[in-house]
Amino acid sequence: MDENRLIEKLRAVEALFAGATTAGERDAAHTARERILERLQTLQREQPPVEHRFKFTDAWSRRVFIALLRRYGVTPYRYPRQRHTTVMATLPRRFVNETLWPEFEQLSAALRAHLDEVTERIVGEVLHRDASDAQEVPEPRQLPKKAD
């Protein structure tokens, strides 16, 4: 997948969560963003925002999530002594469950698939054709313990 197709796919994911119904809407990232912002504002009036803690296992996911928060006008933060893998945000729970987290998961999966494909191709071209995982072998036999 080339970068342009990846960008189109990411925009389509956002349009899906915005509830875009026509082809024109699906192609308009700005319209999708505006619809999601309207949903967030409506939910903020209906439910009190609560503090959420999100933990990520890798920098890529954390970067995508922080960018998504900022895209919707939400300020990500951390408290002193929290790990860099932790991101805090104050949002309505329903927005997190119905829009933000599912959208993040799809965006993250699309980016991860692209990065995996690029990594495999480059490793195969530059280092070695076989970039498969290490072979699993049985553990070596242990000598019996001496009785005292």
C-alpha cells in the first residue's frame, strides 16, 4: 500500500465514525471532522466529561492517539511521574466508547499494517530475504540435581 492509499484509507475511517452517508461526504475529511466535533460537543452537554487514562505499549500507537485527541480539540496530558506511555484526557465516556477508541483502533490497525509491510519489504531487500520469526526449538535437557 502506498502512502496516498493509506491516507485515503485513514480519511475513510474518520468518515465512517462521522456517520458520512454519501460518497462526497466520505471523501471530505473536513466534513467528517466537523461532524465528530459536533457529536463531541453534544455529548459534553449531555454527560459530564470524566478523566480517562490510556496506556500504550508502543510509541506509534501513542502518537496516533494523541494526534486524534488534538484533532478533536482535546488536550492530552500526563501527571508527574506517570510513564510516557500513559495519556490522560477528559472526555464524555460515551464519546470514548462509541467514537474515539473505535476510530483509534481502526486508524492504528491501518498504520500498523502499512508499517509492517514497509518494514518487511525493506528488511527483505536490505538485510535478508527471510525476515520470518525465529524458529522455536525444544529447551535443552537439564542435568539431574544431585541429592545431598
